[in-house]
Amino acid sequence: MSRSRLFGSVAAVLIATSSAGAQVPQTILYGAAYYDEYTPVDRVDEDARLMKAAGITVVRIAESTWGTLEPQPNVFNFTPIDRTLAAMNREGIKVIIGTPTYAVPTWLARQHPDILLQPGAYGPRQNMDITNPHCRAAAERVIAALIAHVKDDPAVIGYQVDNETKSFGTSGPNVQAAFVAALKRKWSSLDELNKAWGLDYWSNRINSWDDFPSVNASINASLTNAFQAFQRGLVTDFLAWQADLVRRHARPGQFVTQNFDLDWRGYSYGIQPDVNHWEAAKALDVAGIDIYHPSQEKLTGTEIAFGGDVARSLRGGENYLVIETQAQGFPEWTPFPGQLRLQAFSHLASGAKMVEYWHWATTTNAFETYWRGLLTQDYKPNPVYDEAKTIGADLKRLGPKLADMKKKNRVALYVSNAALSAFDSFKINTHDFKANADRKPVTYNEVVRGFYDALYRQNIEVDLISPSSTVPLDQYKLIVVPALYAASDAEIAKLNECAKAGAHVLYSFKNGFSDENTKVRFAAQPGGIAQAAGVTYQLFTVPEGVSLAGDPFGVGAVDNKARWWMEMLTPTTATVVARYQSPSWPAAAAVTRNSWGAGEVTYVGFMPTDALAEKILADAATRAGIDVPAAHWPIVVRGGTLSNGHPVRYVLNYSAAARATPAMMNGTELLGGRAVTRGKPIDLLAWGVAILEGESAAP
């Protein structure tokens, strides 16, 4: 396979071949991953029967079993797949086929040891170079054989390409050479590149393309982050290549998806640093995602909402598939009674069209021996399975009505892979970090989640947009921009123009500090934001014992504090909303607001506490003309518009106590089939859920 095939700009070409007419069934799918290859005894028919009884309507198979599917090169064993397809057909259960390329077989590692990222270290999944031509050739062969074998089976509705795909840090000589080739195409000269990246520092200057060093030990963030962007492009290319390959062999109407995963913090947490999901999703027919989250007393619903909002936003508001989430998962995640139902409907509240567990039965092998599925080690019904049956029954009845809910949010959170890489090149070492070795430096995703979570707790629904988003920014009244540390002048100008046209733009600290090359701007900070925000600064520090003078947002002494970072703002045309108060620092501005054209720009020069972030964002939302709901977490209200035009609201109780909350409209509570009246209380059990459908379509 030629280098141009592997590293050229093929993604844009392949994206254009997305399936015309491919679609997900017009209902809510409810499912689990299933592996006949893993089961301790022959029981595929019994499992399919238990699935049918639980209301399971779809399973995902095959994505992790390359070594079973192709035990020797070009020798295929489809027996487990055929057995599963036959059993699912008998019970009327649909199937998504996963291409098995994220865990390579032993024979491939033996034949071509250069495919392994860790030479000689076979065993871990995803330990392969996704650009390696030997890996690509073997992958193409197994994908073509698999799709040709299953495509005409009536149970097969779609395909998942690879699994939780990332570049996995691939940076061998072939990738380094391809990176240099890409730079030659982008930069007109090495002098231009050296200047843009500041490579004169520590004699890192590159005077000949032949001298271009490996980036693996680079101390220059501009170079490192350019390479990380290149690696993200490899993922986009790889998934587009697989999607195109699948479509060439699939049956018309079958969809292509991928289960993107998020940044991991023991659970799904933030924007994925190793993939530009917005770019990679362009090759798909429908976006898919993994969402794992804390449970029991730590279940807040925040990760479910965040992951769902990301997935829905990848393709301009389209519905998405939750391809993996937990039924039980880790032992500490075994759900309290009622939580499995709450979690399932929480996914739907963000716009999911499928909820699928990883996986059907508890793993009894290798690395994930204690990862528990719907069934436990004995493969018998249990309380979690019994609760799943209630979800399946509700979705059988309500799935067609609830499918394809659309949202029209007026608030957006602006995120950026480039800003993530740049910010995390210079993580904030807080005083907490210095005093406590267990406290890690503050990351970009912690800033993003700090602002997102504050909106979530107040039931202010948001879309997540990025520089790669295709949605017009002018559809939003409020755009929150956390820590856009690296951005081009054009990108910042686009955000400023939204304010000038009438929106409210809220910038946090560390915005606009460097350009798109992670080169600090030689200008008054915050660079291109300064005029629109009506503010500038020169000094910044890590705050200790710093509060806001007079508690202007009324949060009380405990929460009226600056944390992590503080910029000492000097207004030019802005109004001061809050000033710092410190025994040592002067009373510089901390929060400012500036009229800019027909809109406003708020600048927050520090990281607020959780309570303070809520108040600041609520104030910005109100000024932008957005109602802040009366309901507050642990009562979460999310919704949109059903395909029949009626409004729908999911009312979720993230609490171990029964609670009541006023109905927000006249209509019907769908789970119980009872009428509700606006303003009258809806009673929710502990970890309970209600779904309200308005009585008429919006005018």
C-alpha cells in the first residue's frame, strides 16, 4: 500500500462516499454487546431467549474477536458469528457487526512485528500502528471477508468501524516521515516554520528538511501540538478508510458508525485529546459513543449528559447511538435499585437513539474479569436484569414515539482540540498541587467541565461546538468559551463577530493567549479578544486566599473564591462586575462586561468555584435572554421536540430521596399514562424518572 494512500488527504474524498439512504430503525434500540466466543458453555439460544424476554432489540458482535474470526492468514471461521446471527434472527433481534481491527491476532504480530507500538509486547489491545501497511492490508482482507459473509443476513442493520479508535501514540519512523511530508506541503519554507514555532530556542532550529528530528522528545509545544494534530488526522483518515471499505461491501441501507470514547478519568470525563471527533464523524452515517460514569451515591447524570451532548453535536444535532455504557461494570458501579432505569432514560434525554450495554454477561476472562454485564457469572436473571426488563417493556411501547427527538438549544459551549493540546502543554500547578502530591495539575478538560457542569446543574441545555462544527454560530444567544488557549485570529474574530451581531459571548481565563501554532501572542493579552472584551492584563498568578470583594454573586464566604488561576484585569471600555479581594494583591478587576456591537462580551479572569460558576453563567444567560429554569439538580429536566411536533421533557431525580417538582406543561406522563397539569407537582421516586409529552404541537 503506497504512502500516499496512507497519509494523503484521502479523508475528504472518502467522506463524500457516505451511504445514501442508510438509516437506523425508527425506534429506540435497546441492546448489549454479545460474544459467543467468550461464553463458558454453548448457550447462544438461551441468551437470545433471555434477551428477547428483557426487551433487547439489538446486539453488537465481532468487534474484538479477530483471532477467532481469522485464526490463520486468509483462513476464516465464521461459526460463532453464524450461530449468533441464527439465534438473533429466531428472536427478532437486530445485529450491528463490528470490524475486528482493534485487537490484532498473534499470527499478524509474528509475521509483521513492526505493527506493534511496543515491540515484543503482545497482549494489550490497540497496541498497533494504524498506519502500518501490513496492518492495513490484513485489516482490509478480514473486513472484506466479514462484510461479504454477513451483509445479506436480515438481522444485520449496520456496522461499527473499529473500536474506540485513537492514534495510540503511533510515532515511528514512517509516521515521522509522513509528518515531515505534510509540513513541506503546508509551510512555504523552513524559515517560516522556525519563526512560527519559535525553534531558535535552545538551538531547536531546523535548517534542512533532512535534519528534521523525531518529535518524540521535543520540548517545543508548537512542534508537539502540530504533531498531535497530525496524529488526530491519522485517526480521521483511518476511520474514513474503513467506512469506505465497509460501504463497498455492505448491503444498501445498512449504516456505518463508530463508538467514540471520551477523555478518561476512571470514567468518561472530557473532550478526547487524541481524536477530533467532529472531523472523524463526517465519514459516518450516525455517531456513536461510549459513556461510562460513576454510580451509586456518586451518580449525578453529568457524564451521561456531557457525553450525549458531545455525540449529538458531532453531526449538527443528529441523534446518536450509545454503543457502550454500563449495566453493572466495576463492582463500585453496581446500580442501586432504580438507577438502571434512570440512566437509560437519561441517555434518551440527550438525544440517544440507542442504549447498549457493554456487555450482556459478566466477563470471566483476562483483563476485565470483574467487569459485570446485565448477567452475572452464573448467567442467570438477577435484579439488574429484572430492572432491564422494565426498560425494555417501556421502550417497546414508547420507542417509536421517543425516537428522533430534536433539540434547539440556544447556548453553546465552544471546545477545541488545539486548545486542549496547548493548554495541557502548560497545565496549571495549583497551590493544592504543591501541598499535596496526590493532586494533579489542572487540565483543559477540568476547566471545560467546570463550566459545563455549572450549566447542567441549572438545567441550561447546551450544544458543544468546535472549530470543525458545521452549525452556524448565529443560532446561539450565549456562547461560553472556556480556556481557548490556542486559536487563530480568524477563529477569535468569528466568535467576536457573534457578539457584535447580538449574542452574548463569555470568555474564561487563558483565552486567546497563543495563536494556532501555540505561539504566545506578542500583544496585550488577551490578544484578539481584548477589544471586544474591553479589557487587558499583564500580570497573572495562582490565587491563594483570594476572594471577590463584597461577594457580588451572593454565594457566601466558602464559595466566593478564585481558584486555580487569576488574571489581573484592567478595563479599557468594559464595566467591572467583580474585583479581587486579597491581603496582598491590589483590587484588580476579576469579571468584566463590555458592550460590543449589538451584543455583549463577559470576561472571567479566574476559575470560579462550582457555586460561583453557576451564578456567573446564570447572569450571562439571563442577559442573553435565556430563561434559567427554576428546577435545579438533583432534579434534572432535559428535552426537545418529538417527531410528532410535541414538546417532551424528561424529568430525572438524581437523589436517593423521593422528590416532587412542578410540571412544566400540560400533557401526559408517558411512563405512567397519566395526565399532568402545568404547575402541579410530579412525584418522583428515589432515582426516579418521568417523561412528559406536551398536549399539542408547538405553533
